[in-house]
Amino acid sequence: MTGDAGEGVGRAQVEALFTLAYGRRPAVVASAPGRVNLIGEHTDYNGGAVLPIAIAQRTWVAMGHSRDGESRAVSRERGEAGAWRHADARAAHAWWDYVAGALVAAEALGGGRGAREVAVASDVPMGAGLSSSASLEVATILAALALEGVPMDAAPAAAGGGAACTLREVALAAHRAESEFVGVACGIMDQFASALCREGHALHLRCDTQEARAVPFARGVLIVDTLAPRALVASAFNTRRAECDAALAILRTRDPGLRALARATPQALADARLPPPLDRRARHVVSENQRVHDFVQECAAGGMGERLGRLLNASHRSLRDDYECSSPELDWIVEHCVARVGIAGARLTGAGWGGCAIVVGEEEALRSVVPDLSHAFERAWGRAPRTWLTRPNAGARIEASA
Ligand code: GLA
């Protein structure tokens, strides 16, 4: 099991990589974490609420101005280096699209229009559904702003606020990079989590109003990566989005004022008699949104694990049966972990269709479940899962500025 301390990637590594690639020290360094979502899955693009935490693993971005008008990016984890002209930046279906898109999105916040040289080092597992791409976008935008000396204001934007930029604006710009530049139709959760999470807290984000607040969360979270190929995630995700849009369109014929699918009531769903599978998709979204609300209430009341666990388990069942985005491996992990002493509950996290599950409970119980879980998983699936024990970590930050 990998511990909470990450895997030894940090400022020193990204600075060394930058110096090796470009023959000088970087002007600025920023970092941003990956995330897991505690509860509230597939609610963000339906105007509902989510509750992610930042994980210990982070992406580090070192940056300087380019001296010849060409933008460049190197990565410690990816072999190929990218080069492009900032003025005609467009998606190249390469890993540096996230950097190029983030630099374009940063322009609107005062991040400058010139070419940049960038080095990236990350211990956020790639392709596991832990938001490695959101962490890269957010860290790149923060670095671009630091490079131009744009002051950061950690507080939410005041009405008519001055030149300081907020982390919320960074999150929205990172989301634009992902949706408009890279072309992935994701919701806003991942970029907001990476930018705004706080240590020891989960982020309660209402995706319709973008209202965010920190909720104390002191439990351990075990992340279990099934290491299943996730090739079908993008197309399955788009199919679900279309199904949710279709369900909303039908509901609006009865209630034109309905703002988002997550806002529908269970009664409205029953009355509308949506055709399958739209009925199941809508039922997941509406019930999941309620579970986020109940989970947050329970955290605020300092509730013991049992009720939180029931909500986590119910979320998984709903994702498995109604949203149909689980996988046999994810179901196996949840079944293996629930009903053990010290473990509150378990569910898939992120988009699903493979990727990771989370197990929530007492840290000691989580630690002791790992050896048995790993062996039994390997016997069942022919490979050992990756696991990380984490607690809520800090969101994005500037690590060194000019
Ligand atoms: C992916 C997307 C998020 C969110 C989750 C499901 O991680 O990037 O925006 O929709 O799936 O909750």
C-alpha cells in the first residue's frame, strides 16, 4: 500500500526537470492535487451537489517565459515532449493538450499571451479516475498567473472585486480548458476539487450555483484501484449525459421551470413515467443528490460511521443498478469490504466503468483490511489492486513565485 505521503514527487523534482530541459531555473512553481469524491456521483452535470476531497498525490508544474515564441512542455511521467505556437494552439490529442488548453484559458484571468516553457511532475495516478488531468490544468493556470504576478485571493470573488484572481475563477478556467480545448464534456467537480479543497475537509459544491463550502471530514479513506482498462469511459459517459438530457426534456414538458435534473422531486419522476432506461438514470441522479445532502448533515452533526456508511453503500447500489456505471471488480471490492468492523461503507468513485472504489472507516480498520483485500482480489481477478490510504488534503497552491 502506498501511504499518505505521496510518492516523493515535489518541488525539487519538477525544478530539476525544468532545469534539465531548458538549461535554467523555472521562474515559478505551482501544485494541485487529484481528488476522490466521497458521494454525489454523476450529479455535477445534472445541477446537483458533490462532496470530493483532495488526495495526497499532486501534480507539480514549473514554468518560465519562452525565449523564442514557441511553447514547450516536458513531463517526468510521459516520454514525449510537446511544442506548439501559443497563438495557434489547438488540441493535438497529446498529453500536453491539458497544458496548452490551460494556458489559453489562463489568458482571460491575466495569465499573459506569450509562449511558455513548462515542466510537469506528478504522482497522481493517470487513467485511474483520480483527476490527474484536472490537477494538471489547475496547476498550470496557477503557475501562469504567478508568472505574470497576478495576485491570488483565496476568498470567493467579492462583487465588483479588484484585480486579484480567485481559486474559483481558476477552477472555472480549468474546466473551460477541459471542455472547450481538450473537448471532454465533464462536469465541474474535478477542477473545483483540485483548486478549492482544504486539508481536513471535504468540499460541498452545489454545481448549479457553484456555491462551495468546506465540511470537516476526519475519517480515513482507502482508495482501491481496480486497474481495469477504461477505454469505454468517454463514450459511456457521453451516453449517460444524453440520457439525462432526454429525461430532463421530458420532465420539462410537465414543469417548464425545472432548472436541472437533480432538482426534480421523486414525486415528479413518478408522475412523469419516464421510459426505461431514463427512469433509472433520473432516479439515480435525484436520489444521489439527496444522499449528498444527508451525508453533509450527518458530518455536521458529528455522526458516527454507521449512517454515513449506509449512504455510501446506497450510492454504490444506485450507481450499479440505476446508473449502470459499475464494473464486476468494483462491485467485488464493495461486497468484500462492507460489514467489517471499523469500516463504515464503500462505493465506486469518479465516473465508474472501472477505475477506483473508496472504502471509508477507522484508519486502523482500513489499514488492516488491505493485505487480505489485495490477496483475495488477486485470486479473483489475476492482478493485485493499487491501494492508497488518504485523508482530506490541501487544494492547489503556488509553491514558488518570481
Ligand atoms: C468524471 C467527471 C466529473 C463527474 C464524475 C462523475 O470524473 O470528470 O465531472 O461527472 O465523472 O461524478
